[in-house]
Amino acid sequence: MHLPTYMAHFLEDIASLLDPSETADAGAEDIAAGIEDIEPEALPEPSRSLLVHERDMTGTLAAFWGSPIELRPLRVHREGEVLYRQVVLIATNKQIPVEAGAIRIHLDRFPPEALGEITGNRRPLGAILAEYRIPYTCSPRGFFRIPTNRFLREAFGDVRDTMHYGRRNRLVNPAGELLAEVVEILPMIEGPSAEVDQ
């Protein structure tokens, strides 16, 4: 099936974020295989409430799971002032994965006092933005579904074949500069099913 140009670029962007060091080989192709874009209203709950908003994802997940959120980096790759990470976010109180994905962070657009925290790869970017009161807006760029693949099996520790839902998001500062591009993917959620507080 021939993909529309915008969709081809969307998938390329997701693949490059999920595996920035392997975009030219079969690794990125495997990660991107089966991704389909999806309209926000077609997302099932609770994934829709967790993804379709313009709030910080770290805080949204913390409220939903009733737990602080910690960062578990899977792969980290830096090129000059750009930091790439594949990560899993963990609900600390429950020690379960609540999000997997990747982020491309433009380090030169952050205040110096926050850089050590960001490059330390120990805390979610959302928590650092809140602590240092760095102003930004979230701008979701699209939603998608993706079947289980090797990356998600590693991230979630779940070998079941299932469908996951996610979004591509951009964080932008008041000057209009791009702070970070994020791919955020949820595990199959069997826990709380109520909608997230707005």
C-alpha cells in the first residue's frame, strides 16, 4: 500500500526517534512496522484521556496512576547539542512501566542550571521543566497505533502480541523554539479505567 507523503514522513520521524542510531538499517524498519495513524476520537479509553491533551505527560501519568514517575533510560545517544533517548517511564509506587518511547532534546535551548539534570538521564524531562519553572507548551502532532515489536517487548517486559497507542508531541518555548520532540507509547492498560482529570 502506498502511503501519503505526510504519513511516510510521520513514520520516518517516529522510527528515527525510537532508534536514532539505526535509522538506515533494519532495526528502525522493524520498530516502525505496522504503525498506523489514527484520529484522536478513535482512540479507546483510557488511552484517549492519557494522550489527547496539551498537558505535560509526566504529570498526566502521575495523576492517573497515583504515583510519582521515574525515568529508566534504555539507550542514550548524543550528537552535539542534541540528546536522543529511548526510555521507559515507571510508576514508582507500583514499579510498573506506564510509558515507553523516545525523545530528541535540543540542549542549547535550556537554562544552564537544568542541563546537568537533563543529561544525567535520571528524571523525566517533564519533572525537570516543572522544577526549574521552564515555560513551554505541548503540541501533539498526531496519534497512532502500533503492534507489539521488539522495542515494546523490551520496554514493557510483556511478550504478548497486542496493540499499543501513542502520540508524537513537540515541546516549544515562548520564543517558538523547539525544546524537544517526543514519541509517547502506552502499554496495554489493565488497571484504572476512569478518565484523567482535566
